[in-house]
Amino acid sequence: MPEAQLSLKDIEVAYDESVILRNVDIEVPKKSLVCLMGRNGVGKTTTLKTCTGLLRPRKGKVFLDGEDITALPPEERARKGIGYVPQGRDIFPNLTVWENLKVAIVVFGQSAKDELERVYELFPVLKEMLNRKGGVLSGGQQQQLAIGRALLMRPKVLILDEPTEGIQPSIIDQIEDTIITLKKEGNMSIFLVEQYLDFARAVSDHFYIMDRGAVAKHGPIAELDDEAVSKYLQV
């Protein structure tokens, strides 16, 4: 596997005395897309929050480009290049599309401003709806806004938590195309949680499957066989 852009080493996370993640080792190679899979409640979102600094492991380390970032708060990790689109999108519903995008420009300055046209190119609907409040957009449009805002940061690693959840099929196709485009450009790595199997297979290079807070299986996406799907993914 190529050199890792983001890696988790021997991660253990607990809420009070309840252990959620156990000895988790994950690598996201440079310029690749890794999909984290598993049934509900196995620790996928907890893993993403550990990458972003929203949760601190009680054991293990998180590395970005070989640098130990375990002790860094979320805002420092964002400045170092971790972009995060959480489940539920987390846009500001009472702000316009432009004001939502402007949040990233205020924080990241000229480099974010320079990315605006690129975001409009990837998601033309955002340019058409700049003055519309985020709360009135469809779920798919909100997801495009959330991804677009994260891209303004020019992240080294883009982390997406269930980007297809609750979205109409036509926009799932657009998001799939966008993610494949970003991956081909090779300017970032992408780490996502996804339940929709066809989407995961279409965009991913590698997969990890979690079961009961631990990595149960991983490998190139071509090795995700029916037996693993049946054992770990089907409800």
C-alpha cells in the first residue's frame, strides 16, 4: 500500500467505561479513497470523530503525513488539512449559501477564496442558489454545500460521513461523479463512511469493515466479496 496520508494506530476510544473502539489500525494512503463500512453502531462515526479530534482516544495515536496529531484540537487539525463533512451535513440553516461558504473564507482567507470557482464548477447549483437560505435546500443540495464548504479549505484529507444518506438518486450520481473527479485529480485523500454498497464500490480504492468496535476485514475494494457483505454488512 502507498505511503499513508492519514493513519490510526492501535486506537481505543471509550465513553465512560464502555469501550467503543478496540485496537483500531487504519491507513488512508495518499491520493486514494478508503471506505469504512459496517452495520449501525459498530464505531464508524466514532472513528471519524477520532480522526478529526472531536474525540480523544484513551490509547493509540493519529498521524497526518507522519506527524502525530493525537493531542491537537479539531481546529488545529483543520488548519493542517483535515476537512470534515459530518453525518447530517451541519450547515447553517439560517444563513444563505454564500454566507455558509463565506465561513470557510473568513477562517482560511485567500486560499479558500481562490477555490470558490472550482467549487461552483463541481456543484453548479450552489452558484445558482447563493442567496437562498441553507435550510430551504433539499438534502442533496445541502450535502453539496457541505462538501463544497469543506473543499474551500483545500484539505489534504477529506472525511465524509455517509454522503449519500437521505439524498435523491440523481444527486447521489452527481456526488459520486464529483468524488471520482477529486480522486483522479490527486490533490487529496478521501476517507468516507458509506452504507450504500454500489456507491462504495464505485468510488473506493480500499475498504475497511468494522464489527463491534474493531476492524474485521480490509483490503482493496475488488476483494470485498459476497461472503464479507453477507457476514458484516447485510441487516
